[in-house]
Amino acid sequence: MESFISKVVAKFKINDLNKSHFILPSRRAAQAFSKELLQDQNESFLVPPIQSIEEFIEKVSEVNLIDSLETLFNFYEIYKENTNPNKQEPLEQVYNWGQYIIQDFNEIDRYQIDSEQFFGNLKAIKDIEHWSKSEIKTELVKNYIDFWETLPKYHNELKIKLKADKKAYQGMAYREAVSKIESYVNLSDKQFYFIGFNALNSCEETIFQYILAKKRGEIFWDIDDHLLKENSAGMFMRAYSKSWPFYSSKKIEASSNSFRNKKNISLYGVPKKIGQAKLVGDILSKIPDHELNETALILGDETLLQPILNSLPENIPGVNVTMGLPLGSTSFASFFDTLFNIRTSNQVDLHYKQIFELLEHPAVKKCFSEDIRSIKKSLNENNTVFQSKKDFLYSIKELDDSLIEILKLSLSNHDISVDQFLNNCLEIIELLKANFLEEKLSLEYLFGFKKLFNKLKNLLAKSDLINDFKVFYQIYLDTLSSETLDFEGSPHEGLQIMGMLETRVLDFKNIIITSVNEGILPSGKSQNSFIPFDLKKAYKLPTFKEKDAIYAYHFFRLIQRAENCHFTYNNSTSGIEKAEKSRFLTQLETFSMTKHSIINYAVSSSTEADKLSLKSVEKTPEMMAHLRSLFTSGISPSALTTYIRNPIDFYNRYVLGLQETEEIEEDISHKTLGTVIHDCLDLIYRNYRGKVLTEPNINWMLDNYPKTLTLLFEKKFQEEALRNGKNLIDFEIAKQQVKRFLLQERKSVKNNKIKIVELEKVGEKYLDLDGIEFKIKLKGTVDRVDLFNDKMRIIDYKTGKVEAKQLKIPENWLDFTEDYKYSKAFQVLFYVLLKEDNLGENAEAGIISFKNLKTGFMTCSDSNLNLKEMVGEFKIELETLILEILNSEIPFTEKPV
């Protein structure tokens, strides 16, 4: 395959090079041209100037190009000078719409448009759009009209200001280059060669035509004969051949006729981005090693870079990522974003989530894991939701000095200036760097952020406009989105990964293009501009139609010399995401060439569900020893109901000793709510143990329970955490539940004799089981035992909702110790068994549900048995369950829950 560059280079002899100046569309293209030029010549020679078009324009215009951010700051200064102080907007507002204004200024200058006339027409359109011709104008409409009237002045004053400093934004530089091209060419003895261009702006057209008219150079277009005649890819060149005087006597020559040659074209419909990344890895694994140097992977959607890098197969020895890795996609981006969020919130006290977010980040956690574990343990044990920065930093004074310094710089930033914040970030980078000396990639990430923060510091030094931290944060995010880490790699060897614009002038035998969807290739109609479509058409500014043609050129130009083409597109629609394949693919299929072999593939992941595999754990001698210890020290009803629910949960918790991770409880959990209500009732009833309750006793409880409840909650939560939000609601719910219970209790004591026997008492009982050589100890805490008209009641409080049907015993006790739905009855009867020796003839046992108080005391019932008989039957069921758990031949087998 003869590439376009090699074909152009072959036209030049060594003697020609001394008087040549080559201009290409991009730096990447200029690099490729330089390499080909050096390889093609056998004799030594002086390398001629080889530049990108931007470098050439900057040289001709004799100005220093500045980026859009610096342009925007200069624009804001002009805006303030030329706008009524009473009508001025702050920087944070101008920053948002100012970017579109700068972009429009660029377009106007690149296309050499008279700004006075143009903005006059734009104002007239805005007038009509907003009914400003009405006799009665609001203040808003007046300000709006004033803005559009002043826009030409902003434009001119901005250019005057920049020109005085020998600076220019891109469009202004182009316009300056047009005015100076004649003198530049006259002072040079070079011939100028423009290579591989397609869509030119008006300034470029003027410069190119001037060179041609003066016979001081030549243009080498890269387009296939078929594309030039019949495809939208050739739209611009067809227009130049008709409108340029130079082509009135000659035609634009096609650079190839290889588009019709034999090509293997594969179209892959793949769901989602990750699916495409995995597929690309599979395609690359099948490309022969010797062809990887002739292979390009072009990302239609550049956010696919990270997943594709993670999906590259092992047969790829080297990769050159021309586009670079976006700095915002690195692991440290989220770390610095956390620092920005802490500063933006600007709170005096720290919320535990802010501390955890810092500590849990891999950048910190990896280096100081032991110290971080210590900090988290302390915060969890004290349930610290809010803490002053001073107290927190004092509490960690014994830990690693580097960690203390990182946390101090990260957290002690209340009301600090933007400049000081940047200094803190740079110091943190230096502290972190010492812990990543063996990890080159992490060091590259840190170096990338160091360059970014230094760039922002330099920007701050030039302007005193950025005082508001929120504005600065927006600027940081915008700058971060455009910053990339450039990997070390050869642009001439190995697999080339690039964006669509970086493929200009380059040719490859094998191409893989991802995300070939409508809205991506081409990009669609969205335009960030204040200029309406009709006005753009009238002044021949590029619209979405021209942009579509540009994408068409890049796409079809890549195909013209390629032999194997792989195109992937997303075919899965979800939400507002488009899944329509690109019109370019449809065009390839509909107007296919005779020698093109086009195959469609519908790629999908396997949807076969994994077979449910229930875990089973055989009991070892060590486990049996542990179970013996557990059952001799005392087994609780909750442990046994855990086994009934799922034996594997019992194994994890009571055999392995795995506990739920203790976490800070910011919101009151159901468990905490239940515990506090239990403790409150225990405390207020405690003085009445062994006594008959009276109405005055309950009245005293009604007066004192709120204070008791408040004290109990404050032991678990900071006072501030109970004053608002969900916690305040839960606190009020707890008060209402206790109050309703006490009111119901007061009604009961009016007509009944209620004597408190026990409260929250731990009960124990030993069982001798056949086949078990040791005594089984049962233990449990009974919430309340009382005498109701001299009849014993064993009561279990439940703060959740329980219904009477949940306490009914199944016929013949079927599945009683196998089905978890009987767990409430199981628990009640377990407590009864603990009190078996003290049961009277008419004893009752049951539950009082705080979310079902209207049903009162719900008893555990069996229509055929009284409580004494029921506990006898229960004991048989319980012994069977315990024997199963202690049987070494029966494994712990998972239940589908």
C-alpha cells in the first residue's frame, strides 16, 4: 500500500527541499511527513520547515496564540470597561455564556466577516425573537437589546487590547495572517506546499489562493476519485474547483482511485461501550503481529480509551496513544475533587463522610492503611457524625507525620484563598509522591496534576478576577477536561490509538473505528453558538451540514487505502442514549462497491443465567469443638432463628465469628430505635418491680419518659444530629410510640391488677439431650414478666409490626423449626421455656407490637394446648433442632432466601 504521504514525498528531490516549506493540518501529520521525508532520501540534506497550519498562522501573524480561557479573562475586562456598572454581571455568570461568545468571535474572524454589519443583523434577529419592537419594554428587554448593540464594541475592543500585547485568539490570528501573508511571502525565498487539507475557512482559502496565484507553492489534496465525484466527503473540494480562479483552467486531481479496490468491511452492532471495548480486544487479538504497525484504532467516542486500554490482548507489544489519557479519567481526579468539595462546602465542622472519603481513597489508603483503620475505628466507636477540625486533628496527633500533614492540608481550609488552596494541593502532591516512587504510572498522574495546578497558579498571577472559589472550581473542571497525559510511544511503530481528527493525512492497512453511531459520527446538529442557522447560512459560516461533510471526509478517506475495516456501533437503546448506526455505514451498504465484502455482525453477551449453586459446608472437628463451646456457654433464640432462616448465616456469624461492619450511624436505624425504646421502658418501669402499678405511677412515667428517651438517644447520637431531618422524625416517632403504650397501660391499670415481676432479666436453663455428652445451656433476655390479675404474662416487646397470625402454632408443629415465618412464636416459646419452672396454670406468653398497639397483648396460641403443654411440645422441636446443628454428619447447607 502506497500511502498519501509517501506519494507526495516521492515528488520532491533533494535540491527542491532547500527551498521548500511544508504545511500540514496537524502536528501529528507533520511528524509523519518528517519521518517519510527522512526515510525517502539517501543523501544528507537540511530539513526544511515542516509545520502544522496553526504553527504557520502564528508565524505569519506575528502574534502569540492564547487559549480560550485567557481570551475569556481578557474579554471580561473589556466587558467591565464597556458596560454600565449597574448592569454588569459577575464573572461566574459571564464565564458560562462568554465561552460561546469567544467561539463566535473565532468563527467571525476566521471567515473574515464585517463584525459591525454581522452583529447588526444578529441584533435585528434577536429583536424580532423577543418582541422588543413593542412600545412597552421591560427592564429585562432593554438590557437584552443593549447587550446585542454593544457586542460589536466588545469584539473590536478585545482585538485592540490583545493586539497591543501581541496576543491573539485563533480567529484573530488567522485574520492577522491574511493581512500579512503578502509581506511574509515576499520576504521568503521558499515555495509553500499545503498537504492533506480538506475543509478550509475563509482565511485559509485566501492564503492558499494567494500562494497559488503568485505561483509560490502548490496544494496536494488527498481524496479518492470516487469520493471526489460522488460522495459528500468531496463536498469542499468540488466547491473549490468551481469557485477558485486557479481551478478555472485545471481541475483538482484525485490522489488515488483505490476506494473501489477489494476491501473486507465488517460492521458490528454491540450493546453499550464496554461491549465495544471487549470486542475491539477480540478483533486485535486476531490481527497478525507483523500487521500491527499498519493498524489504527480510531475512537469515535474518546471516553472509550480507558476501557479499551484495559481490554487490549496480550499479543499487543506496543501502543501509541496519540490523543493521550484524559487527566480527569485518572484515579487521582476523584481525590482532588474531594478536596475541592471540602473547600466549597467551607464548613467549620467536619462531617464523617468527608473524612472517610479522603481516607478511603486509594491514593491515601494504600500508603497509610494501619493508621486509617485506627481513625475509622475511633470514629465508629464514638459514632462521631460531626467533629470540629481542631478536635479531629488533635485526635490523630500520634499517627504518621505525613498522613497528619496531608489531612491538615486537606481539611484545614476554611475560608482560605484560591492561591493558598492551590499551594496546599501542590504540597499534598509532594507528600503523596514519596509513597509512589515504585509506581511510575501513579507518579505520571501526580505530575499531570502538578502541571495543571501550576498552570492555574500562573493564570491567577495574570488576573485578579478569580476571587470566588466556585468560579475557580468551574475553571478547574473546564481546564481538567482538556488536559491529557501523553504516553511515551512511537507514532510510527506498534498499534496507533487516536481520535478521528488525528488521522488526517495518515493511511493504514487495518482500521478499527468505534462508536460509529448517529450523533457521534457525524456529531449531529448541536452547536454551542449564539448565531442562528439562517444567519450562518447567509454569511457562509459552517453549520452542522458542513460539519457532517467534514466527518464524512475523515471517515471515507480512511477507507480509501485500507484493506480491512472494522466498524463497531452501539445497538442498545437505554434512556436518552441513541443506538442508531451512522448514516456512513448505511451509505457503505447501500452504495457498496463491487469489490467490497461487507458483513454485518450482531454481537451480544451470553444471557444464560448461572445455575443457582447453594453453598454447603461440611462440619470439621474444629467446628464441632467451637459448637460445643457455643452451646455450653449459652445459645440464644436469635442464634437459633438465624439457623432456621439460613444455616449458612448461622455458620458465618456464630461459627466463623463474622460480624457486620460497625459503621457510623448518621440516621437512626430500626435496630437502634428498638433498642432505645426497650431501654426507656426498662428505666421508667425499674422503680416499680415487685409492685402493683397504679394510675399515678403511669402518670409519672408519662411526665418523665421524654427526658429518659432524649438521654438515651444522646448517648448514641450527637445532640445536633437529633434536631432536624429524618432523625428528628424518628425521634418523635419513638416518643409517640412510648406515649401510646403508656396511655394504653394506664387504661389497663384502671380496671386490672398489674404487678411487675421482672424487667429485662437474663434467663438461663440447661437441657440434657440423648447423644450429647454435655449440657446445653439456653439463655435469653425476657423484656417483661408481670402478673395480670394474678395470671403470669411473659411479654416480648417488638417495635416493628407483628400480627396475631404470626404467633399461631402450625398443626402438628409442621415445619415449625424449618420455616422462618414461625420465628416470632419460636422466640416467645423459648422465653417461656426459660420460665418453665415458674409457670402457673393460666400463664400466657406473647408480644406487644408498638406498630400494632390496637391489638394489645397478642398471645402465642395453639387451639388444642395450654401454655404448659405447648412448651412441652416446643421442647421436643427445640431438641430436634439442636441435635441437627450438633450432628457432625449434617453440613451447613444454604437455603435460597
